[in-house]
Amino acid sequence: MNFLFSRLGLYIITRVVSGVAVAMIAVLASILLIDLVEQMRTVGTRADLGLIEALRLTLLKTPMLVEQTLPFVVLAGTMMAIIGLNRSSELVAMRAAGVSAWRFLTPSAFVGATLGIIAITTLNPLGARLYQAFEAEKEDALSTFGAEAGENGIWIRQGDREGQVVIHADGVDSSGTVLRGATFMFFEVRDDALRFSRRMSAETAQLKPGFWQLTNLVEAAPGGRPQRHAHLAIPTTLDATELINRFVTPATLSFWELPGFIHEARQAGFAPTRYELKWQSLLAYPLLLAVMAGLGAAFSLQLQRLGNLAKWGAMGVGIGLFLFFYSQLAGAFAMTQTVPAAVAAWSAPLAGMFIALAMVAFLEDG
């Protein structure tokens, strides 16, 4: 800790921060260009979207994209900083003065962890709020030109001790309280098991206090003839806020909102696996950035006069990509509830930490 805030430690921190800033500028420029083209290709071909509107959508989405790419920014920035020290022979002078490789790792990891804390407490809430605006503006642009809902539609479940109702809808209006093309499937508890009892297909279903208001519906039961109704009310325990929350994606929930949303989802009988995965990933985010910074430093410590510096750097980038794909694979297992969300979120940062420590031990202690 004394070395971390010493003059040499602060100098290394300054160089790492400078390297991360340069990498961030390069990545940010790439994000703006690529996503701008993507908005023009996806939204612009289905709606009258000009360059200014596409740029606005891109800027609304940028904080979330920066959060997603920040681990690679930290990895690249740290490698740039340490390689710069290596090429200017400053690294040689530090090693000759008795500064071990472990001390190079500490300032880099400190920068990564600090950026991770700032990201989850500040950048993530900002990105979540702007991404909500992005989704709303994108939906408005598409709905103006008759865009349809996703192929799988919307699924909602409500129930009590007497049974459950599974609701499927083709789409939802902007208020989040009116379902289009809604199908209600009723299940009753019989002999300690849920049994299908009836089905209702309605043109629209509007959520009102304590009940669903169905219009232009067809009701059918097993063995019975379909019956048509102009209007019908279905009791429900859902309210408008709860219904809207069903359509919220993890990207639109900030670090501070996720715990409450997870608790409410559990109380409602839902399994909020993807939200738990997002929450655990945010908790592990500072460690992930610290690990990426440590990997960048560890794979850049090879002295330039010994050669193979490019090879070691490529290995560091390869390990970073491996950790990314590993985290995606672990997240997929968590979504299928094969592994706990906490294990999926923390396994990649922990694996990277052990790789970085083993690498420094190999270079320093042989």
C-alpha cells in the first residue's frame, strides 16, 4: 500500500490511466461509427430515420456500450502503458532499482478496480436511464411505421393457491397496460397438480385495478364449444407497475434498482435468473477490470531486449478474449439454471485473477 501511493506508484498509475484514456478514445470512436451504421441499417430501413436521429439513438446507447467494452479498454490501455515503460527503458531502471513485478501489478489493478467501482455506481445508472430512452425512441420510430412485436411475443403469469393463469400477447401498447392479441390459459389445482381448464383469446386486454378487461374474445374449454363475448372481466392481482416491470430488460435496470426488482420478482413468483446474473456481474465488475489490468501488466513485463514482446502481448489479448467468451458461456448456463448466477458471474474474473498471478509468479520467481 505504501508503494501504491508513493511517487513511483503514482507515476505508474498516471501512465496506466493515460493508456486507458487513449484506448477509450479509440474504442469510443469505433463504437459511434459502427453503431451509427447499425442504426441506419436496422431502424433506418424500417422507418424514416435521418442521420441526426440515428446519431441521437447511438449517443443514447453509447454509455451501455462503453460499459460492455470497458474490460477490453482497460486491458489494452494497461498493455500500452507498460509496453511504453518497457520501450523507454523505464521498466529496466525500475527493475534495476529493486522494484518487483508484483509492485507493477498493484497500481494497474488499483486503476482497474477504481474504474470498475465508478462504472457500476455512476456509468451503469446513466447507461440504464439513457438505454430506456433509446428503447422508447426506437419503439416510437418503428411503431409509427407499423413495426410488429417480436416473434415470441410477451408472456405473463399470475396465480394463487387455487390455480394459475398464463397470458401470452403479441404486443403491448406504449402505456404498458393494454395487451394486443392476448391469450389467457387457465390452470386449476386438482389432486395437488395443475390441470388445464379453459382458454380465452381476446383482441385486447386492458389492465384495470383488480381485473383484466377483455374485448372481442373467444372462450373455449376442453370438450366444449367455443363461445364469443364482446367484453369480459378477469380478476387479477397484477397492477400497472408490476406489468410494466415484466417488460423491463436487465439493461434498463441500474445497479441500484436491481436488488429491489429481484425481490419483487421473487415475491410475484417469477424466477429472475437473468436479473440475478446481471446483479452478480455488476458486483464482480470491479474485480473483472482489476483482473484485466493485471493481465495487461503481467503480459507486458517481458523485457524488450529479451524479445517476444509482441508474442506475450498477443497472448494477453487472447486470454482476455477467452475470459469474455467464457463469461458468455457461463451466463448461458446460468440462464438455463444449470449453474447459480453467482458462480457464472464470478468464475471468469476469478479465473483471470489466478492466471495473472500465475503469470507474474512465473516471470518474477521462475
